[in-house]
Amino acid sequence: MPPKPIHLDGTTLEGGGQLLRLALSLSSLTQIPISVTDIRGNRGSKGKGKGKGKSKGSSRPGDASAGGLKGSHLVGTEWLARAMGAETEGMVLRSRTLLFRPGMVEVRNGQEEGLGVEADGKGKAKQWWEKGTNESVWEDVYEEARLVRRKTYLQQSTPGAIFLVLQAILPFVLFCSQPSSTVDGESVPLRVTIEGGTNCFASLSYEYAEQVLFPMLELKLGVGPIKMTLHQRGWSMGNTDVGSVTFDITPFRTGYVLPAFAFTDRGELNKIHVSIMASTPEVRKMIKERVLEILESQYEGVEILFPVFEDSKHNKRLYLLLVAETSNWYRLGRDWLFDQTTKNRKDDDIVETLVKKVTRDLAVELAHGGCVDEFMQDQLVVFQALVEGKSEIDLGESAENGSLHTQTARWVAEEVLGTRFKKASCTGVGFRAGPPLVAGEADRARYLRKLGVDEEK
């Protein structure tokens, strides 16, 4: 019998969308059903977070509409539900509860049981879920009768953060390829295109992903490579434009277990990469000159590069990212999509506010001596939980327990997988990559025994 859902209180710790995204990722990988209540509950109340820690309320205290599922959460949830043939309850906009029960889809002889398959006359196979009308999330692309890629598309009508949608589905994309995604023993590249926001407040930006997140995952964990193509920027400031990014991802081969990793010995600061976006050449020049003035006075002899110097196409769009690169190939970044009013303010005042904040934030990151910045910490938790063996991350002297987002991610991993974090170290479950259930069934039973979860009668 299928296991009972694991209940997760959506107000625990940070109490935001990250809790839901990671829970859905792990549920899809392991086929362990979850039930999340009071989703994003801390976004709509003055109360403190429950569970092992506390969280401040939202910027709109008392506004109940601030909680629940947003459109960007639904996009990732619906994609995973389709990928897993999941039974769901509450998968609607603004819902504050969600039951997610991944379908028991077995794979035999390269075909998915529970799927209908028909030829389209062009050597391709169209697949759809036997229950419901949703097609499989992947479309196969052939060249000369050879499978060269699988692609999928996630659409949003608003600039919901693209990289938060990706956060929900990336572990599944990396670890759960189908047998039909393998040619001559090698994984076929996967192409994921997501519409939404590339530069949004309170979210990873395209530049941060390109210069910090993906280089660190590839160089330090052996994930990917993940290559990005920016088709159009999507902004949450100024005119709300919807952007588009394509990710070309190399998944893990079937049976692969990600080895444990250690982020230690940061090394010496070698370079600082500066990315600037503003609407006029004059403002961009002002930002560049002020950044150079501060960085050259604080970090003598460090090379300063300007990989992005771009027109943001709206006077309310100002963005600055500073990325510190070390001799041991670690990257720490701090940025700000300026969200203060620009009305009746002079350009030099705005520039000074922007530059001082970001340079000060970077100085704090470098002063703690750790190997990752505040925003990279929680991105690594899912990999710590899935590797084989003990991984550890040096977060620095002032951040031993990690950010609230990091603590929340650890709590979700502990609840769903039974892992245990001791500050920034964790012994992972040794998850084997491969098709859902075939690679994961034994693991799922092991996780359930570890968690003490009863099978439904």
C-alpha cells in the first residue's frame, strides 16, 4: 500500500515558497507523498514561524492574500505533477494546502506503464497520461532517427522568478531521467525553457546564476554542465516584462550517486566581477566609477572586471552585482535590484545608495571567511541531503547555523528524507539517479523505514 503523506507545516522557520519547492522536489524524487498546510503562511501574518525557529512576518502584515500558492509556485508544481502522474489536491492559485502524491509509474523495457503511446508519423512518439489529458512533460527531438535531446517548456504570463521555478524542478531533472533519455549509455541532454522574470526582487538573478550558482555547482559538485541562453529579460521593476531563458542540462546517468563534497579553504581573493544595469549611459558610468573607487581602496591589487554593462531600458531598473572570485575557485556574490523610490531623487544620490549597500554587503561576506555567500547556502542543501557520505560547508565564523532559508531547507530534508544536519555538515542518503521508482523504489522503502512512516491500510 502507498505510504501516508508526510505533513509539513508551511509556517515553519522562514515559512515561504522555498519550503514548498524543496518538499515537492524530494517528494518527486522519492515518490514519498507530502501534505503541506498553511503554505507561505508567514507571508500573510504578523506571527512568528513555527517549528525549530522563528521568522518575521511579511512586508504586508495581516494580509491573508499574501500567503498561499502564487502563479510561479503553480508552474513548478504542475510540471512535477505531470512528470510524476501525481495525484494532487489544492493545486490551484492561492491555495493554502497541497496534497502531492506522486504516481506509481513503473518503467519496463523503456516504456512508462500508465502512459499511452502513439506514433505521429515522423518517427516520434507522443505520450500522455492514461489518467487525465496531460501530455508527458518531455518532447523528444530526433536528428536522422537518433534521439539528440529532450525538451520541455514552462510558461508564465507574469514575471514570476524563473530561477525559483527552476529550483523546484532541477533536482528531478538532474536525477530522474527516463531510460529513453539514454543513448549508447550516455544521458541525452535536456533542454528546459522557462518564461518569467530574470531580474526580480528577492530572487536569484540571471547574472547571479551565470556567475555564481552554476559555476559553483559544476566546479565543486560535478553537476551539469548547465548552460543558459537568455532570450529576453523579464523584470519585476518598471514595466513588468516577461522574459525567457533556456537551460541545457546534462542529467546524471542511471545508477549514478553524487559523491560527498567539502567546501573548505576559500583561498585568497583574486578577482571581483562587476555587473551593472541602468537605463542611461550616464548612470551606468556613475555606478562604474563609484564602484571602482570603493573596491580599489578596499582590495588593493585585486583584478576588477565588468562582464555586464547593459541598458536596463527603464529608469526604475537599476541592478548591481559584485562577485568575488578566489584562488580556490569559490565565488561569493552580493547584489541589489534597487527597490527604493527614485521620485525627486538625484541620480548621484541613488547611485551612492546602491553602490554603498552592495559593496558593504560583499565586504561582510568576505569578512566571515566562509566559502559561500548567504544566497548560495540554501541552494546546496538538497545536494547535501542526496549525496553518498558526509558533506560539509564552511559558512564562516558569523554564520555557523546558516541563514533562515538554509535552516528551512535543512528542516524539509530532515522531515522528508530522515537526514540529520549538524550545523553545515550532513550525511546524505546516497540517492541513485535513474527513472522514477525503478531507481528509487528501494530507496523509498529505506527512507520510509528511517522515518518510521506507516503504509496506508
